[in-house]
Amino acid sequence: MKTPFSTYLESIAPVVKEVIALLRKDYDYVSALCTDSKGLEVTITQHTKHVSNETMMTERGVVFRVYKDGQYSEYALNTDDMKDAAYIAELVKKEIGEQLDLLKSVNAKTYSTPILDDEPITFMGQKDVEILPEEADVEDIATRLKAISDKGMSLGEHLIECYALWKSTHVCKMFLSENRDLRQAYVYSEGAIMPIASRDGKNKQEYASHSGMGGCELLSGLEDKLEVTVRNVEELLDATAIVPGEYEIITCPEVTGLIAHEAFGHGVEMDMFVKNRALGKEYIDKRVGSDQVTMHEGALCADDVASYFFDDEGTMAGDVIEIDHGILKTGICDALSALRLGIKPTGNGKRENFAHKAYTRMTNTVFDSGEYTMEEMIASVKKGYLLEGMESGMEDPKHWGIQCIISKGREIIDGKLTGKVVAPIIMTGYVPDLLGNITMCSKDRQTFGAGGCGKGYKEWVKVSDGGPYLKTKGILG
């Protein structure tokens, strides 16, 4: 079925449009982002069950954006009493007036920005779904997650715990302005398994996830990953430390996604170009990787948790080729940054929720596939590692340094896996070197979206990343 659009948003649309009309008497541009999203989260361990209706994107509220004399201002409210348009319009004017007075009193530096385009668009987008989170059988989900946890415990000789988690979110958003009426409804879901093993005073954990567009019908994809995840955590008990150095490496799709996210994620968010805080600004139309490297970014380039029809500023979603055969072609940007840079927005203006500022944010960040099989890639390695499992990563957008923490590496000698496992692994390096050394990409690719991304230490949003297996060189320790 098509994901149903919020009856609440339908009910307030006439009032919000009236508020916009009233505010247009005082401002040159007015828009409103209206949100109403419901969620479900179920977490199971061997001893506990937790159920919540809160996920990263559950929210209900409206944020108004206005423009006058080169300046944009915003005011957000979450009252359910959206009936008196005149009162709301006066409230918005009063609060924004106080904001501007405060900025003047402290001599705050502001950007003078052109007016946003308000070309007429009317749009309704609804993605397919089978089970809505608000209609899901919670006890059935809990039972299935408990079965995953119990089976994991039976499969692992040294397991002391096995977490199983499932989340599903029904997102509804409406963007209104004088000339635009955009509405969208979709459901994304994500789950994770985390078995923990202990032996001889050594504790290890493994993590596997499953995500995508759709509802709780996707839960079977998580169940399918249990056996290999338990086997992997048992292997970690026998893992040894890696000898630091530079090696030939093959990255699994999950690690490939981590590299994509950290190397050309924040580094090409073009609100950082406005502030001269990203080295990527100096490399547009220059080589940053080998001919094997093509990278896409956008809500339309994959079908995962960060896919949508339009962003939080009313820009239709896109599929941006950031890197084309090794050449950095462009970054991504929100609408206001695009105006300041004199370019078109890419559909990457995202808010943590309606009460937060819109920033340039990643959606799906994905390396393109190549022409090789994983077996061919392994056979080409003289001495190196197959890297598996993403734990965390960080980057320095101003100097293009990257650090990725990876769960484990499988040793490869003379084109064959030896069976030796090293863990954990920290991969570091300079982004153009890492991408410049890519010589092979596999035919297949995957995306991963169980988690979120912050802007610095805050402003958390849903993202996904991934790609194929990649062969390159990396500094490991």
C-alpha cells in the first residue's frame, strides 16, 4: 500500500496557508515546514524488553521561515491549537522581531543573502509500505527479536549476551509557501544485532544491521544475519593485534561506506565552503581519486533510510555525482548556502527536527560499483587484509585527514585468505592518497543506514552510506 499521509497535517494545511498569506504582508518570502512522524522501537536482551514510540525522527510541529532586507529568520512552534491564523501570524512576527533586536544589540555578524526561489510546485509523494509502525504487532516483533537473541545464545559457545533491536518510523512532512505545496509520506526501518562473547577475561562484541525503506516487514532481513554475526564474534576471541604499517586492503561494503561518509561526507558539505572550513572547496574539478572512483550523494541515489522526495527547505531531492572517475565535480548544499555560493541547491537541507536549524547534510553517500568480483580482488593481493565491520570514524574537513575504526581484518597472503584475524584496526591517512590508490571495485554494492550522523557533536539526522568492495592501500594500526 501507499504510505498514508498525516491527517493532522491535512487538517492544519488551510490555517498554515492563511498564516503564510498574512505574513507575506510584512515579509518578501514566507515558508513553513510542517512535520508529523510516528515511530516504534523495540529492544530485547536476555533479561530485558524495552518498547518506545520515540525514534530519531519522531516529531510534530511547524517552523516558519521569513525573509526581508537580505535576512532570514525562523520561528518554530509545536502547539496542537493551529486554528487561529491571525494569532499565530502575530506570534511569529513578535518572536522574530525580538530575535532581530537581540542580534542588533550584540552587533552580530550576519550574511546578506538573496531571496529564495518560489517557483510554483505542487507535489505529493508516497512510498510503498506493508506494515506501519503505529499498526505493528509489538508483541510479535518482541517475540521475533527474543527468538533472535535466544538463537544467538545457542549458536555461540562463549556468548554472554545478544542484543536485538528494531526501529520503524512513519515520516510525514509538508512544505508550504505562497507558491508551493509539497507533501510526502514514507516509512523507513532499521535493526541491529549485537552478540557479546567472553573467554579467559577477554570480552568482544560484534554488530550487524539491516535497514531500508519499508516497515516491519523488513525484519526478516535482520534475522538472516544472525548466524554469521555470532560466528564473527567468536572469531574475535582468537584475534591478534595487527603489526602497524601500510598494506594492500580490500574494504567490505560497510567499510567502503564508512570511507565514503568520512572522506567525502562532511568535507563537501558546502555550508563549510561558505565559511572556508573545508579543503574540498579548493579541489573542485581537480583529481582526488583514481579513475576507479565515482561517488554519488543524494536522497535519490539509493533506497535506504535517508531517501525522500524533498528536503526540509522544499527543494526536490537529487542524485549528485560528487566524484566522476576521480575528479571532484561538486559538493552538496542547502538552499541558503547555495544562494550565498551562487549555485543551485542539491536537496540536502535537513533539520534534526522542526525546531532545529537547516544545515547541509548527507543523505545516501555511495561509491559506484566496478567490474570485478571479490574473489578476483582477493586473488590480486600479495600481502594485506580484507577489512570487515564498521565501528566509528572521524575526519578533518580542513586538512582531509581521516580515521576509521574497523572491527577486524582477515589476512590475505599470496591471493588467499589465511584464516588469521586481526582486531581491532585503526585506518588513517590522507583522503586523496587513500582514494588515489583504489585500483579495483566489485560489481555488487550495498548500503547501510542503521545509525545517524551529527554535525560536529550535535544536530543528528538519518544517513546511509555504502558501495562495493574496494581494493586500495591503507595505513593500519
